[in-house]
Amino acid sequence: MEKLDLASFALSHLDFTLLDPEANEQKILEFLQRAEKNKPAAVCVLPEVVENARKKLSDSIIVASAAGCFPNPNGDIEQRIADIKTAVDGGANEVDIVMDFEAMMELRPGEARSTLQQLIDACDNLPVKVILETSCLDVQEIEDAAIIAIECGASFLKTSTGRRGGCTPLVAEILAEIIQKNSEVGLKISGGIRTLEDLELQIDAMSPFVDVSTMGPEKFRIGASSLLDSIENTMNIE
């Protein structure tokens, strides 16, 4: 894609993200105002911000919530479910959940599956993006985690929280091959995608398996906070 086309594509598939638990009211307001101005596909916020976001944003902007005690992969299941319920009750349109990647690393896939199923069931039939935390997993663990997520009802496979490393072209390639074989599930690449050049590397890596330019935001998303700077600069948005 030409750079301007790439910027437009990125914006229309962007999950514009603010997941700072220390963000004050002014920072949240500025974030939401910027989202309303640019009209990304979605915003991704913590559960306690969902209700405010839904009130302040146009209906065309999806409000996703990183819930289940993000960015933790485990912990008290009732607390994680309660966190999800806060997001759902606040009006979230989608939920992002961290899979128990530590259980996958420790050869406890059954535990990871059981916990994930409970969390997805708590999402009240909303689309769920399952965060695999691929930076912590080897290739086989990524593939195994992805299949478990799909079988539990994930709407999207998501690469990373961004807290333990980001998405790499190799990971993007691996997950692109998986979603090619499982067309009912989408893909969200996130973690370390700060510029359009970063995004282009990921897209190139996926190209043997999927043509993301033909995929709408219901099947492909880009999770990022600073990527919008690059988009605005390219599209001359002030």
C-alpha cells in the first residue's frame, strides 16, 4: 500500500488504546476527545473507563475493554469475572482478556482452557479478543494456545498486552497461518507497533497467508497508542 493508503487503513482498523491505571480524568478526557476526532475502529480502555467512553464517543466507535484484571494472566477467578462484569455493565462492545500463558508454559493447558472458558462465558456473548502474550511463548506454545482460544470461543486472537514484549513479524506470520485455517476468527496485532513502518513489516510477514487489505475491522485490528501519531502526521490531521 502507498503510505497514505496505509495510514487510512490503519486508522480504520485501529484499537486506540489507553490502559494506564494511573491516568487521571484529564488524560482520559484528552484521549477520548482525540478518539472522537479521528474516528478509529475502536478504543480499548480499562473497565472503569468504559461507561465514560461509551457516553462520550460516537456510536460508530467500538468500546473495547481490557478486562479480567488486565494485564494479569491469572489470579482469583471471581475477581477476574467481576472485572469483566464492570466492563460489560458499563456498555463495552468487546472484551480483551489475557489467557493464562504461564499455565501454557508450565504444561498445564487444561487449566488454561478451563479458566479461559469461564472468562469468555462471563462476557455476555460479546466478541472476545484472547491475548496470547506471544512474547513469552515458543512457537508450539503459541500454536497450542491459539487453538485452545479458538475452541473456547475467541472472536480474535491477540498477540500481546505490550507489557512483556511486543508482536514480531514471526508471530504475525504464525497467527496469520492459523486464522487462514480458521476463518471464523480474527486477528489483532499489538505490542510495539508505533509507526506505519512497524505496521508494514507485520503486514508483509502475514502476506503469504492473508491479505489484510481485504479484511474489515471485524476480522483484523491493530492495537496501539502511539501509532495514531504516525497516522495523523501522514494524513496531515491537526
